[in-house]
Amino acid sequence: MKKYIRFRKERSLDKVIETSFYFFRKHFKPMMRILWKYNSVLIVAFLASYFLYHFFYFGSLNSLMNFKGANKNNDVFMEIFSSPQFLLVGFALFITSIILFPRFYASIMGYMRVYMENKGEVKDEKVKTYIVKKSWGFI
């Protein structure tokens, strides 16, 4: 039987930190399972766009360093960074980050809210409804 943690009790700062770490230590696996279950597509899309962005960015810088006279010719610099692939990947990274991070926060807050409402029992469906309702509000 797990010990129920009360969040709304008044405490000193050291007790708040101690309680928070105790909660995350005891509920790390179920919280990560819910994060992955409801955000896995966004996580994969964000990581893919992040790695592609860095691939295009650092690949472009390497080609600039190897190009003779790159310091004198700024047209090459602007041509690489205004390429459609670089702009598309940058836009995808921007959009996925705007959507993913509020969903992460909504997932964690929803888990904690359902935990408090049900006195220690977390139901996935209630967390899912909280994520759907509140994720746009976190933006």
C-alpha cells in the first residue's frame, strides 16, 4: 500500500521540496508511462525535426567552412540558410515544440490532479481528458 501524499498542506520550503522528490520518486514509472502513452507521436516528431534541424544547420556550416572565400561571399551563407529544406525543418521544429511542451506540462499536472482528486489512485482516462481539455490553455 502506497502512502498518500497531501499537496495542499502548509509546509516550509524544505518539506515542500522533500515531498515533491518523494512523490516523483514513487510515481516516476507510471508518470513516464502516461507521458509516453499520450505524447509518443509528438516526442518522435519533435526529436526527428530537432535532429534534422541540427543536421542541416551543422552540415551547412561545414560546407561553408570548406568553401574558399566564404568570408567574402555572403550570398552563399544566405542561400544555404534560406533553402526550403532548412526552413521546412525549422518550421516543423517550431510547431512541434509549441505543441509538445504544453502537452508535457498538462500530462504532469493532470497526473497530479487526478492523484489528488482520487486520494492516490490515478486513472488513465481521467488524465487523458485533463490533457485534452487543458493542453491548449498552457500555451
